[in-house]
Amino acid sequence: MRPTHARVVDATVGFRHVPFSTPLVLSSGPIDGLTEATVTVTVETGERQATGSGSVLLSHPWAYGSAAGRTAEDRDTAMRQGVAALAREAVGATGDPLTIGVGLLDALPGLPVPRLAAEVCLGPVDAAVHDAWARAAGRPAHALYTDPFVPDLAAFLGPDFTGRYPADFLATDVPDRLPVQRIVGPDDPLDGLAGARWLKVKLRAVDPIADAARVAAVAAAAGRGRRLALDPNEGYGTAEAVGELLAALPSEVAVDYVEQPLPRSLPWDPPGVRIPVLLDEGLPDPRRLDEVTGWDGVVVKTCRGQTATLLTYCWARRRGRYVVQQDLTHVGAALEHAAAFARRTIRAVPAFECNSLRFAPAGNAELTRRRPELLTVVDGWIDVSSCGKDGIR
């Protein structure tokens, strides 16, 4: 075994319920609590052993989308089983973590859940492999995404990436602080928004004219200097409805981008829309991204695992696509992972979405003791200076 490679010798899985202090409302309905899955992996590299971890909230309302036929309890159970199955699959895998991660991506069709739910199940397993590999090397993961530690990206993304490594696309001049993007739900009161700069407006996606009026009201409440993103969470049925929404916005209401307005199964055939429209729930396997047409860019989320997120990000940067990073209401280790990734990447919008500060503070009790600066918003910013220095976090 090459000394830069790791062999997974053990993987354990744990679960806990994380209550939400206030519901997070998507177009598919409210979320008032989720299961956190935590995976711990032990790897061998040469004569060294190291342990790493990864976690994610199993957001079945988001991951299943409009898929019908199962109760919330059934979906949660299926995703727990998916995490456990993928952890078992990882044991015995050998190689660099990108190669191991891509091998695990190939196992996803065997899980009895929608593709996106399977990716979320993989997220903590894949993150733990990268984390353990980096800890065995005694270096942060971002410092190892280059020769001789990993293959060049052509091995995963095709010949256009020959001689390119993830490190080529990662920022070297990293910030110590990130601006926070605040969610505004469909029923949220608008008082208290004055002066807020980065806002993501969740839409009901039933009536485009009513949604446009809501966006205009949010913009007015926030005042000058605000930056808006819109998230229908797959709620609109046609591209024409999205065009109607944007055409109904007052001229003074500027929008940076729209996230996944159509169901993940539908293509985007832009009806003359000039605002970037981004793939989120509908993102394919990163090895199939060149098949994507119409969309202006991508939303990367570390909940899908470090391998898929890193490859998607590198593809978007190489192809000159609009790329942003978003959240899955990360708590604990998952929030640290997301912050470290955001700190090292170059995105069209610098704001960092960290929903758990508002919706699931109970999930961050241990992190509050260890990295309180990551959970404290000061003038719209959080301190990420400690993130990305160990493993993937």
C-alpha cells in the first residue's frame, strides 16, 4: 500500500435526535427536528492509525422532496439504515479518499431511497474517511489534495482536468471571517430585518405573483445594501412560472440567484431569465456534470460528502460556472466541516449559510464549549479562523 493511501479498518455509526427551536419551512412543509448521524472511521496508512469523524442531519423532507409513499418515520429509518450500510461498505476500502469516495458513490444505487437521500447518507461516511486520512498524515485535508497524495482530476472528471488537482481550485488567501446569509421563511415576520445584508428568501412556490410580492416586502424591510437569493425548493412546476416570478419583481429589487426552482427530475429550459438559476437538489453524480445543460451553476453542500462536494466545486470552477455554498442546517462537526470548506473556496457569493444558529441551537451544545466563535454572529459575520486546520474541520 502506498504510504499516501489509507485502508479503512473500522467504521462505527451513532444517531441522536436534534430538536428545532423553531420550524424551518420549505415548500414541502415545516421541519421541526431531525436525526443527526455521526460516523467514526479508523484508517491505517503505512504503520500509522488515525480516527476521523463526520456528521450530517438526515433531512428526509429535503432529500426525499415530493417522493410519496412513506411516512416521516419510515424515511428517517431508511436513511439511518443507509448510513449504516455505507459505513459497512467503506470498511476494507483502500486508496486515497477521493478514490474511496467515488467507489462509495457507485454503491448509492443499491440503497432503497431517492438519489439525494442516498448522497446525504453517504455524507458523514465520506467526510470521516477524508478526516481520518488527513489526521493520519498529520496535516489538514486541503494541504493533501495534490500530487502525490491524490490522482489528478482527470481520473474523476475527464481529460479536460488532466494535470489538475483540487488544490488548484482552493483559495490560498483565506478569510478569518465570513458574512452570514440569513434565511427568511414564508411566514417569518419582517421586523428585525433592517440592515441585514445577505438574505435567502424561501418561497411557497404556488403563486409567482404572491411570491414576488413577498420578495419585494423582504427587500423593503431589509433596506439598502441587501443582497437577495431566492429558494423555491423545487416548488414551481414550469420554467414559465419562474419567469413570471422574476418579471413581477419591482425593478429596484435585485436578486443574485435562484436555487433549484423546478423539481429535480425536470431540465431547466430558461425562458429568457437573466438571473443565474442554480442546480441544487437535482445535481447528478459529479462525474456526469458535463451532461448538465441550461443551468447557470451549482449549489455545493458538504452534506453530500467531501468527495462529491469537492469534485462538483472543481468542475464548476473549471467550467466557469456560478457556484455558491449552502447549508443543510449543519450542527456540530458538520458545521465545522462546512465552515472549513467555505473558508477555502472561491464562490460567486461569499455569504455562509449556518441555519442551526437559529433553528437547531440544541445541536451545537458541545461546539459552543469548543468553538464559541463559530456560533457567534457579530455585525453579520462569524469567525472561522479556527476551521480547516485539522482533518477536514
